Amino acid sequence: MLNRHKPEARRRRHKCKQCGKLFLSRSNMEKHVAVVHDGKRPFECEYCQSAFGTIHALNNHISSVHEGHRPHECPECDYRAHTKYILDKHVEAKHTERARDKQCPLCPHRTYTVAMLSSHFRNIHGSKDKFCPVCFKSYATDVQLNVHMKAVHLKEKPYACEHCPYRYMYWLWSAEKDSPLVIPCYLEPLGSPI
């Protein structure tokens, strides 16, 4: 019998020199290095210019952010998530007796996880070295700069009301309620769902 067909022979032999993570193939390890350590994001969203390291991540982004596909429902509230993992994180953060024990060192913001605190720190307090070429306002990320350019200077509004000519820059989602925002349409009678 050939050794390569034995499960123990399919060990993860390719080790990332930067973080030590092991991979079954050299090509997977090289992709990991390019995306995680070198920051390569070759897959760009056609709607908002967000960039992703894999086509799978791009497709998930388009499905959840731009198409509003959120099949996983929270049993406690009306929140819906794109993946079960995100739903589980929502339930853990919003519906458990867990303290917001991660404190930002620069402001009063408190959060549940180190990842959420890192995101807050990068977006709010991080180096804002991305400058708008029109008004010179600065941003921490390319995504924030692109959203600003489209909304403020290009006046792009890709999302349309189904009942009237009104258009939106963003697919509207309420951060406070973790649910779609309902904006009354002047062409719909009161009480009718939009």
C-alpha cells in the first residue's frame, strides 16, 4: 500500500515562517502568506470597491452586504445574519450576561471582544493616511475613502426605493436594532410594508 494514502501521511508539512500555521500544500501556504501577512486583496467588489483576499470572501460580502441575504435568524430578536458564525457572535454579544470588558485606551468605548476593539481602534483612532483628492478629508481605510468619494463627490446612490424615485447610498441597516431600517415612502399608504 502506498504511504500517501494513509491518513497519517497527509500531515500538514508546509509551515508559514511568519506565524507557524501548517498547511497541506505549498500553494495554500503561499496564498495564506499573500493574504494574511502581505495584505494582498486581489478580489474587488464591483459595488463598493472593498477588496478581499479570496473569491469566497468577496462572494460572501456581495451576498450579505449588497444583496441583503441573511438566512440565519436570531431566536431572541429580529436580527438576521449571513452565516451561523456571525449569528452565534451576535447572540453571545447581545443576549448573554457578558460584560463589555474591553476598554479602548483612548476613549470611553467598551466592547466584548479584542477583535471588535481592534476594529474600533483602527477605524476611529488609527492612522488616517488615506486622503480625499477633492476635499482632503482623511480616512483610516481605503473602503472609508471610497464610500466618502462615492457619496459626497460622485453623488452615487445605487440603492433605490421600490415605490418611488428616492435612492440611497447604502443598503440601510440599523446598527442599534440590528435589523433593516424601515423608511416611510411617500407613495405607499401608511401601514403598508415597504
